[in-house]
Amino acid sequence: MLAEGNYEVGKNVYKEGNRFYATVIGLAELRDKIVNVIPLRGCYIPSVGDILIGKVIDITTTAWIVDIRSPWNAILFAKDFLSKPLNIMKEDIRNYLDVGELIIAKVTSFDRTKNPTLTTKEHGLGKIERGTVIEVDPTRVPRIIGKKGSMINMLKKETGCQIHVGQNGRVWISGRNREDEILVVEAIKKIESEAHTTGLTDRVYDLISKRRVLNGKEKTNI
């Protein structure tokens, strides 16, 4: 039993009488009177409004097929990516986005009976041109972000990197140099492997601090 009382059913939770139970093994979370369970392991299930990082795996005449680390591939239509209409008689859609390239996109529709659709026509979305992209278990995303963004904001502040965590477990990191990006990767992997433990924010901060001191010494000795 997770909880008992005047609460609402959230993700991976069911209710019997006045008691709440988990449908999967995971971490219980109570937020705004809603009881949720974050699975310890699991695949990504899209939800409308999710911001994710996708990889183009195929192309049609007017759309891209995008891997989003889900049982369903997503569809990005040209009209939801380009700033002007596509002339299919004169233009090759590959010139704008090709197989293997990565995008930050938003889920615009999904109902499990057909593939989700995406858009990049909002601020902060679009083709990824630089930086490093890694993959983590999608169930670890809330821990990487932290309560009210505490963990991700600490990572950004201490490393100076731009970091975008997709709901599907892909993370984009763009720093001033490769060394900073590698440091963020190491920190995120630590968060992923120790997500179930307490005091994690402090340990990640200590890791970053020690690496910065070490890197500073190395630069001094050169």
C-alpha cells in the first residue's frame, strides 16, 4: 500500500476503497495530492505536450519518421518543421533534415491507435546542430531534473553547459568545450545509477567540484 486517505490516483497507481496501490515496482511520489509511482525501469510512452529528442530514421516525400525510444515511431510532417511550404516537385526533403540527424520536438498528438506526431515550431525546438546527446532510462528523467528543477539547474550553473532533458530519456548537452560536456555526461550517469538514493544532489555537486579542481590542476601543469 502506498497511501490511504483523500488523494487522487496518478500514474502507475490504482485505488481500492480508500487505499492506493502501485501497479509497477518503483518510487512513490506525492505531489499536489496526487499519488504517482515512477517505475524503476520502463519504456517511453508519449503524451501530448511532451518535449523530447528524436532521431530521424526514415524519410517520405513530405515527412520524416523519427525514433523516439518508444514502441511507436513518431511522424514529423514538413509543414511542422519548415518555415515555408515544401515544393515536392523541386525540393528534396533530405536537404532540410536527413536520416541520422537529431531534433528537439514536441508531441502534438497521440492516442495509441496511430503514430504520434511532432512539431518543432516553438521556441527552443528544432534541429540539433552541435553538442553531445546521450541516452538514459526514461524513468530516471524526473530524478535528473529534480524537484522544481533543482538538479538540472545545479548542473547548468556548475558546468556552464546548456542541457535539455527529453521526456524520452535522451539528453542534449552543449558546452564551451568537450571537457565540460564529458563532465555533465559523467554527472548524469551517476544520477541515473543512484536515482533511488538520498543525498544525491550533494554527491553530484561534489563530483563536479572535484573534477573542476582536477581539470584546473591539469591545465596549470601544461
